[in-house]
Amino acid sequence: MARRTPLPRTTQAPPARVIERWLGFIALVAALVLAIAATLVHYVANQSILAAQKVAHSFEIVGELDQLTVALEAAEAGQRGFILIGKPSYLEPYQLARFRANLHLAALRPLTYGSSRQYDDLLRLEQLVTRRFDYLARSIDVRQESGVDAARHILESDSGKNTIDPIEALVSSMQERERGYLQENLGQQGRSSDEALIVMVATLMLLTILSLFFWIVLKREFVVRHRLEAAMLESAISDELTGAINRSEFERLLGQEWAFRMRYGTPLSMVLIDLDNFDEISGTWGLHTGDAVLRDVVRRIRGRLRTTERLARYGGNQFALLIPQPLGAAMQLGRHLAELVSGSAYPVRHSQTGQKDTLEVSVCIGVADASDVGDEAELVQAAGDALYAAKGSKAVTRIEAYHADLQRTTQGQHSHHHDSRAA
């Protein structure tokens, strides 16, 4: 008996370990990419947050310096109003502005701890502000004690200008320096945002590539598995020697076609083909030659069939055809197949001697129509009866169609054959 041909390499599934390793490798790379991306994003985000904090810090310092300048101006306005008018109510804005100036100086102390230059300038600024308020307080005391003329003399002198100009210059210097820090930190914040965007886009691209690779690996696996399943299914329903469908699959198709016929009334015929001199061929030329002849016969018959006509190896040297056509069309096809198989020479070589020759194959064909029987089992029996009748025919093309008289004849022949063997 011939061995079953192994599945083609294209349909053989790769080992499960290989697929698992590939998928594990892809998952590992994806995890590493995510871990590296998360680390980079975390670092860049921290840099961006730090830059944002520095930006806010610079804005706060600039704002406190602005508020200090406003407080000094308010204190000077209160001082001048009291000197010129002399009403004590004008001292209230002065006192409030002095209190606020001290609050702003106190707020600037912790803000300038991170910069030695700013902190040193703040200490100088505190001294200058103290001198400024000492000047304002002295002029107010002179107004209260010596009158408006003496106080005006102080206002008209350069001592007031000498106390305010250094403050304005120092505040302007501190603000300009802080604005420089501000621009630098804003640039750092923008760069951090750009870097974070680049990291996220690169991560998405890498993950997309890995996902595509993952999909390709899985798709290849699914395609190979699908081909393997299809090949295994084909192997399960096919005759291992000839490639025609096997008998069990033929019987399944027969039941399916019969149910379809019963429901829709479609025609159905069955053809049985017997290679009449096959035993002689195998006995003379060997089993390998017989197998080659069977394969060649199937190849030739398949070349004449439509997709709706299914060929099966029904027995050792018998083949069956299901044809969704009435008896006349089935008979015509049977004659064509008989001429095709019997009218051709088969080149052979003796398996032991190596002798070359050509053989002729004779066939007997029985045809049965489903309309003449009651079920699928009777259809098979009817085709067998027609084949038996064809074997006894003396015609050149031995093909018979089933009919009721033929059934009685074949039954009598079967009975006579049985009685003679019993005798």
C-alpha cells in the first residue's frame, strides 16, 4: 500500500516554540520601548515642570519688585502731601506704604535664596529702602517741629533724589536679571515640551512598527495554520493513492446531494466505473504499475469533469461519480469517459525487469438515475446493478443504464450464480 505523501513545506506550521519565541521577543522589545519612553517622558516632564516653576518664580520676583516700587511711590506721595498740607490724615498712606514695602522685602528674601547675586542685591536694596524711609521720616519730623518752610528746604535739596535713584537703579537691575532668567526658563520649558513630544511620537512609531511586525507574525501563523488545516482536511477526505475523494466522503456528499434533491427537485445521477482488466495488469506488471495506472485514469477523468461533478475511488479498481444531471446527460458523460479511458494507451515499465510497454485499459460503466429509486442506498444499488449488467455486455462500449427490468435480471443472475457456487 502506498504511503501517504507528506504535506508540502509551505503548509507545514512552524514549531510552536519558534512562534512563542518571536512573540515573546516582540513583547519584550515593546516592554523595553515603553519603559525607556516612560523614563524619558518622566525626565523631560520633570525638566518642563522645573522650568515652569522657575518661570513662575521669576514672575513672582519681578512682581514683588514692582509692588515695592509702588509702595515707595505711595510713601513719597503721603510724605509730600503732609509737608504741603500739614494734615495728619496724609500720614496714613505713608504709614501703610511703609508697612507694605517691608512686607514685599520680606517676601523677596526666600525668593532670592537660589541666586547669590539676587540675594546680595536684595540686601543692598533693604539698606537703600531703609535709608529712603529714614529720609522720609526725617522730613516729616521737621515739618511737625519746624514748619513747612524747613520741610520744603529738605524737599528741595538733593538728599531725597540721592535716596531714590539708587533704589530705582537696583530694582531695574534685579528685574532685568530676572527677566533674563525668565527668557532662559521659558526656552527650557519649550525645549522640554518639544522633547516630550518627540519622545511620545517616536514611541508611538516604534510601537506601531512592533504592532505591525506582531500582526505579520500572527498573520503568517494563521495563514500557515489555515493551509495546514485545509491540507489535513483534503488528506482526510481524499484517497491517498489517486487523490480522488474517498468512499466515506463520497457517501457524505451523496447524502447531502440527495437531501438537496428531495428539497428542490434537482436531478441527480450516479456513475460507477470499473477497470475491467485491472487485476490482469497488476498481476502481470506488478502493483506499482497498477497504482500508476489508477493515478493516470483519475487524472484523465478529472480533466473532463466540471466542478459540480465529484469523482471518488469507491473500491480497489472502481470509481464513482455524482452528477447533478438526469440519466441522458449522465449516459453521455459515461460514454465519453469510457472512450477516454479505453481508447488511450498507458506507457508502463515493469517494476522488476524494467521492460517498457504500453497497456490498454478496458472499463465497464453502470449509470443510475435518482428518479428511479427511493433513497440514496437504492441509488448505489441501482448503479451497481447497471455495472453488473455492463460486465456481461458484448458491446464495444460496455455501459448500461439502470431500469426496473434490469434489476430483476441482475437479481436472477446473482441468484443463479449463488446456486451454482453452492452446488
